[in-house]
Amino acid sequence: MSCDPPNEVKYRLCKLTNFFRYLVSEAQGEIKFTETGNKGTTVVWGYSFFGRGVFANLLLKILVPVLWKGFMQSTLNKSKQLAESEALTSSS
């Protein structure tokens, strides 16, 4: 949806391919990056899911906190490793 490097990325997902496709009509996310001291960065990743009806919305309220948080943490850890390895490579 939008990108403001290096501050934030906003995105929209449609046509999900995992089991969420049965529950979700659309998902929106936003990742904000804030520089901190010691050459660090704080990352805040928010998201919203739009269910395919009342029953789907109820299931999402239960499933998202349990399942999506782990997926997001794993993705963030991999992204961090990639960014740090690229930073080391470019500074050499």
C-alpha cells in the first residue's frame, strides 16, 4: 500500500494461501522502524484481519493471538538476521 523508507511499510494481503484464506477476506499490516541509540532499531509490527463473517471474526479473535504472533516473531527474527548480515557485508 505504501512505503516510506526507512521509516515504515504498509501493506495489504488478499488471497491468502494458508488456512487463514477460509477465514480472512483481507489483512493489512504496518511495520514502523525507529532508530535507537547504539545503532539499534525498534520495530513495531501491527496488523488487522478482516473476517469473512461473524463466525470467522470470532475464530480470528481466538486464533490470531496464538498462531500469528509466532509467525510474526519468526519472520522478524529472519529479517533481522538478513539485515545484520547485509550491514556487515556492506561495511567490509
